[in-house]
Amino acid sequence: MQSIFGRAFCLFMVPLFIFVVSLSSNVANAQPAKAVSLPQTITIVFAGGAGGGGDVQARLVARYLPKYLPGSPTIIVKNEPGAGLRAGVQTVYRSKPDGSVVGGSYTPSTLGNEAIYAADAGYEFSKFVLLTSTYHQPYAIAVGPQTPYKSVADLKKAAKPVPFCNEGGGMSLAYIVIATKEMSIPYRSIPGYGGAPAAMAGLLRGDCEAVSYGLEFTHRYLKDGVRPIAVHGLERHELWPNVPTSKEQGYPLDLQINLVFYLPPGTSSETANAYRDGLTRLYKEKEFLDAVRKAKLTPTFADTKETQRIVSDLTKLYSKYAVELREAETKIK
């Protein structure tokens, strides 16, 4: 006759044996996580000129990101501002999806160009593999030191169309078009400047009377006499507490600039996730964030999901004004 202890021992050992056998089987069948191998040299193609806020942040990312990527690759930045800021995006679109090329561009210019040129833009932004975004800030309208304007109302009452300096095409033109249409401001475009700094120089020379750029970039030129008169955000910005928003002046515009990072179409999820993880960790590093602040920029970060939302909202905005944007583009050619 089996003792109570013996029966209890068997009851204990049988499930234990099943557990151990099952665990051993799972370990034997488990596949090791796929190691991600990135090229030793990676290029961030920035669709814009040198010196602007996006370019500065792209170069800081290139300096600090390698230690957060597999193999600690070398990262270089290549500026491609041509074709109204389309050239750099086109380069990334045509690149091999092997992780060797990362795109960096302003979402307004990238999506604006697609709305203006459609298939002739040379890319379909929805096919890119989105990573993360940064440099989120409202756009603004600013005027030259010798101009008489002090408010949106003054611009609306201008006796003749207000000339805006800009590069021509894409974001440089789009937010001028959208804001002036919403506010019923008469305007004319003065295109052809090789980047935002050149357009600001044109404003200070008197080539034009107004510009429309991101708040932090515009802030650099206040010491030279540039005067902001409207912030296209729903709340006042801490840098310009005395500058009213468009909403306060009767027009609830929410126009932002965002620097988005992305990979060529067809890039594997493993490669994309390696970049996403690296960028997420980078934007938590104190040394990197301090470097961004030292460059007189405010560090911001949006993960892939939030970046997708930003892209989706801007795509809808540009679709709304696609006809007006195409007409404006035609006039400057």
C-alpha cells in the first residue's frame, strides 16, 4: 500500500517533470533575437540648407546618436536644399533600404511640396518609414525694422500687397499662403533666397517687408530689429510673452514646424526599431539635451505614434489648401 507521503511525492513530481520537459523544449525551439547590423557609415540627408535650426539639430543628432546604435557607426550630415527642398527627400526616397541613409526634413515643406507638385514631387511621403520627430514649434509672422506694421490688422489694411521674402516653394511659401488666406492679408512673394538666413538678410536690407518662419529661428534676429507680430499657435510662447497669437487676433491658426526623421521605403522593421530605440534614448541624455539648449534651441521629442499623428494632421491641412498652393507656386515661376 502506497503511503500518503509517496502519493504526495508523485503528485508533486509529475507536474514538475512536465514543467521541466516543457521548459527544455521551449528553450530548444526558441530562436535568438535577430541581430541588427547597420553600415559603419550612415548619412543623414537633411533637406535644407546649413545654419537653420533643423540643420543644427540634425548635426547634433549625428554627433551623439552613434553610441545608441548597434556598432556605434559614424554619422555624417549632407545638406540637399535644392528643388525647393525636394531634392533631399527625393535622395532618401531613392536610397537603398539598408539603414545607410536617414532622411531629415521639415514636415511642412515635405508635405507641402507633395501637395503642390503631386506626382512631380518625386516621392510619396506615406511610403517612408517614419522614425521620430523634434524641433516642434509654432510659425510666426515677423516684419522688418523700418515697416509700419504692428498687428495682423495693420497687415490687412496695407495699401498694397505685403512683400514676403522666402526661398520659394514648399514650407517657405506654404505657411505664407495659408496664413494670408486665412487672415485676408494681401501679399506677394519675393522668392529665390538660398535658405531662411538669406531671406532674413533680405528682410533686414529692405528687400521685403515680412517673413514667416519658426519662432526660435526668428528669435535670433530680434537683436537686429526684426519684429514679430503674430504667433501661429493657440497659446503665447514663453520666448515672446508679449507677442499675441493669431488666435488672439481673431484667427485660430495652429501652424508648426517639425523636423521628422525617416528611412527609405522598404526598410525592415528591425532596422527601423533600432533607430527608434536609439533616438528615444538619445533624447533622454542630459549632455545631448544641454547641447541643444546651448545652440539656443528647445529640445522636444515625439515618438513614432505622435509623429504619425503630426504628419496626418499636416497632410489634411495641405490638402485643404492644395489649389491655392499650386496657384502661388505657378506665380513665382
